[in-house]
Amino acid sequence: MATPAVASIHDISLPKFCKTGGAISVRDVSSPESIVSKWLSSFESTLSSGKVSELPSLIHEDGWWRDQLAVDWEFHTKRGLKNITDLLDGRLSKVGFRNLKAHETGQFAPKKETPIEDLEWVETMFSFETKVGTGKGMVRLVCLPNGIWKAHMIYTALQELHSAKEIAGYHRPHGGNNSLKGGTIEGNWYERRERQKEFLDEQPTVLIVGAGQSGLNLGARLQSLGLSVLIVDKNERVGDNWRHRYRTLVTHDPVQYTHMAFMKFPDNWPLFTPKDKLADWFEIYASAMELNIWLRSTIKTAEFSDETGMWSVEVTRGDGSTRSMKPSHVVFCTGHAGEPRVPSFPGQDSFTGSVYHGSQHKDATFQGDVAGKKVVVVGTGNSGHDVAQNYYENGAEVTMLQRAGTYVISAKTGLFMLHEGLYDEGGPPTDDADIFGQSLPIPVQFALNVDGTKRIAQAEKESLDGLRKIGFKIDFGHDGSGIYRKYVTRGGGYYIDVGASQLLIDGKIKLEQSPDGIKGFSEKSLILADGRELEADVVVLATGFDSMNTTLRKAMGDKIADRCKEVWDLDDEGEINAVSTNPLYWMMLLLINCVDVATFWPPQTVVHGWQSGIMPYLLEVPGAPDQGTRRGPGGMIDW
Ligand SMILES: Cc1cc2nc3c(=O)[nH]c(=O)nc-3n(C[C@H](O)[C@H](O)[C@H](O)COP(=O)(O)OP(=O)(O)OC[C@H]3O[C@@H](n4cnc5c(N)ncnc54)[C@H](O)[C@@H]3O)c2cc1C
């Protein structure tokens, strides 16, 4: 079953470019290198001449260009020659694309690919320069019946500014006493760090809220650009965001997919990280990256002045003191979801058992001895399954309640198929994997995922059939596109199976369906909409979370929150909502490295925290080009 197709502007049909479609032939692609080299050199001439009128000879009528900061300070997905031309018209000479070079070796050197039947292209990763910096991109070329190669998809991402190199590699700090400004008389490294952490001598330019993986990564990258960054977190210790989760939690994503900036997980790190180990790593990371973190701290008040373009923020610290500051940027890294979505039902007060939201679940044992106790878990997403499994393993009689279909993919098979060849042992460098991963327009990814989802379902047929047999409703998502579209458009609706599916199939965990939901509680039971009663000692509401806007509203108040757009799902162009044009900017971050950061900032400055390869981009980076590059009022770029 796929989610009923409510038409979306992001539903696309993939074109056919193949020899049967009258185009490519094996002979044509005997030298992908020369096809790419010829096209790339014509493309570079056109870009540098600024003649958009020449683009039709290079880009397919129905081609795509996805750009992350190379063309302007926005993320764009443009489909169709006309929209691409409109984006570039008048801008090309200002951008100054040059030195386009295809990768010569490795996984992303020119090669023929057949992502799905009847769709063949020659693809390559390439590097480029612009007037302001350097970047990487991908191009996918298709052969038309007349033998001419044109780009069907172009991706460009700016990675580094010429004027603000990261303080890393060749530019790493010296570290010796003589390199310290003013010498050791003004403090050795340790003494300076102590003053820096407290911001005794300066104001932070960037204030980051949240010291989870996003805040830590972004802090490390911005500091490496020479910016002064303060991170505040309400928790007692860095890593508590993972420590406080349920006892048995282990990440669902493999290690190759979760590296952090500058400091990769060691080679002997487990494939999947237990939560407390990850928490400890975050502490080590924060110390190694010299991040300035105030713990048990939150925002008390925040105001943004449209006149000065500055924030006035009061931070309440753990000791109860308050500190006022005027950062140029405030970045929200408070998690990809917002506050727990906790429904309440008629009669709940009269229920004699315990009811709690999945986010509060620590471990079944924290309810005392649960052997033989009746537990109902409402919801069949990740948390619901994990909680149900945890109760079952502690001897409880567990029933899961399903209202609508859930996508199921196993951690042992499907998940590896998703990351195969990209984020696995022997895979390409993470930065390149990230560029590749972002290089397809999201609607194209959705469409391609349909085929991948079918292949995964085939590989997991036995388990899926077993689930169907017990009445579990499986939903393969919109058009059968699987996990990614579900994640981007609704932030849930799937289970990455780490064992609970077999328990359901074996009848060790029971399953009840209630398409119309819950009517209420009686003293001893949960009452379903159709009147059936499920006797229970414990009811866990694994009902998910609101969007992160709710956390923003709670922390920053209505005035700021009202200026921000809802996050998630795609905007009209096909970029994830809030990663595109907004007066106050938003992105979100996950544990994975292909992630964005919940970010908002005043209109005339721009911060982008993106995957490992792409610059956290801040126009106030010392020495960054600012003529004609700042965002003008209303979020338009004034190049
Ligand atoms: C059970 C579970 C399992 C998961 N497994 C995976 C997985 O395997 N792979 C994966 O990619 N993702 C997983 N996720 C999602 C994962 O949590 C996020 O991907 C990741 O934690 C997001 O990192 P973050 O830094 O954006 O937010 P978080 O890790 O949520 O960190 C946010 C931080 O902000 C702080 N904070 C929030 N509000 C405020 C405030 N007002 N003031 C001060 N501080 C504040 C919090 O204390 C916290 O430290 C899982 C989530 C859950 C719930």
C-alpha cells in the first residue's frame, strides 16, 4: 500500500534517456571522460561569457539546476531551461564561474550510470571557482537522438570563501607560546581559554542555542572561520540530550553517515553507536574543538532590531545569573523535532494505570517489575516499536495500537541498501558523499526512491509478508517512495526495524488496529473509537513530536516565532521548507552529516550550516566579500 496519491507539485515523471528511447548507445559512452570534458569546457565558456542565450545548447529543455550558495545566497532548485535562465540572467558575470574540472579518479570520475531502467546518463563530480570562493558540483548528461549531449541535472555548491579560509590544515593555529598575541604574559593557552569560555573580553558574534550534534558541528565550523561563538544548552552536561534517552537506544544510522566536522569517529568505532557512548563523544568533541558552551543556560529574552540588525539577548545561566549580549546571529539547533505531541483523552483522569508520552520513556524497569503487566503502546513509529520491544523484553504483555499505515525498513538489510556504496566501509570521502547525496533535486530523489523502495521491499519480502499476515498496515509512502519522502514531508511514519517486527510476527507483541483512533479511558482500559476496550496498566503515547517551531516559540516568544515560517516539507521550488527564501532563515539538523541547521538570522546576514562539505556561510566572516553580496530587505539578493 502506498499513501493515497494526493497530487503534489513535486510528483514528477522521470524522463527516458536510453538507447531504446532513441538516445544513448554503448558506443556513445565508450569514453565518458571525453563527453564530460567537451561539455564542461563549453559550459565554462558560456558561464564565463555570461551569455545565458547559449544555455539551450548545453542544458536540456526539462533540465534541473540545484544550487547551494554558488549562484546567490539562497538554496535553489530550478526546473526547466526558462527558470534556470531566469535565475542566471544578469548574474553570471558577477558570479564568475571558472576552472570547472571533472574529477579524474575515484567513484565520482565520469561514468555511465543507469539509475533506473530506461534512464541512462553520464555523470561526474566537478570542482569550480567563483569570484568569491570554491566549490563542487555534479552534472548528469543525457544524449539526445541527434547525438548531442546536454545536462539534465546540474548541481553547484559553494564550499569555501577565498577570503576566509578555515583555520585548519595548512592554516591550522601554530599553538606555540610565541604565536599567542601579547605572549604568555597575557595568558597561556589554558588561561586564555578560561577567559574565552566566559566571554570576559568580547561578545559572541554568533549565539547558538542547543549543544547537540548540530550546535557542536556548527560551532566548530564557525569558530574555524575565526568567529566568536557561544553555545548555550539547558542540559547539565554536553551529551545529556542522548544520555537522557531510553536505556537501550542505539543509533539507527551507521557510523559513516554520522561523522562530525574535523574529527571523524575512530576506525574502531562501532557501526551503530550506543547512546551513552555518543554522549561521551560529544563531550570529548566539545573540548577538543575548544567550543564555548554555557550549560544549564537558556534564553530569557530576545529582541531583534530591524534598524541596527542586531539581537539583544538575555541568557539565564545555571547559577541563576543573567548575562546580556548583542550577537549578530542567533542559530537554533534545538533538534529536528519540537515539543512532544501529547494528546489527552476523555476519562484519562479516572484511569488507574500510568499514562505517559514516549519521550519520557527511560526503560521498562523504571516502572518497577513489569512482568505480566499489560502495556498498550499507542503509535507504530520508531519510538512506539522500541518502547514495545523494551517492555516485552522485561516480561510485560504488550499490545501496539496502529491507526494508519507505517513504513518498515530493517536495520540489517534495507538500511544498508539505502547507504550502499556511499556511506559504507570503503565508501568515498564523506565530503564527496555529501555532495553526491545532495546533488539530485529533492523531487528527483523522491521519484528515484520509488524504485529503490521496491528493491528494498523485495529483499525484505518475508518480514513484510509476515507483518501483513498479522494485519499490520504497511505504507510505502507517497507514490511508494519510502522513507526519505516520509521523513522530509512529515518527519515520521516509519519504523527502522531493530527486532520488534519479528516479535509482532511471532505474536509476542500483539497488534490492534484502530483506524478511527481512541475514544477515551475507563478506570482499567483504553477505549477505542469502535468501543473495544484494551485493558492496561501502562499506556505509552508514542504519538510523536510537533515541528521545531514549537521549541522556538517557547524559547524566543511569539514576536520572533511569528516571523518564522513553518519548517519541513518542500517549498514550491523543491527545497526543504525554510532552507529557501525567508526573512528569518531556518534549517534543521540531524545526527547524520547531510543535514541542515535550524538557523535564523537578521535579513542582511546569512548563515548556512550544511553538510560537511558546504560552508557554514556567514557574510560577516572576517574578510568575506560584502560588496553587493548582502541580503537586502525582504530577503532579496542584491548582487
Ligand atoms: C529515540 C531517538 C533515536 C534517534 N536515532 C537517530 C539516529 O539513529 N540517527 C539520526 O540521524 N537521528 C536519530 N534521531 C534523531 C536525532 O535525535 C537527531 O538527528 C539529532 O539528535 C539532532 O541533533 P540536534 O543537535 O539537531 O538536536 P538534539 O540532539 O535534539 O539537541 C538539541 C539540544 O538543544 C537543547 N535545547 C533545546 N531547547 C533549548 C532551549 N530552549 N535552551 C537551551 N537549550 C535547548 C537540548 O538540551 C539539546 O541538547 C533519534 C531521535 C530519537 C528521539
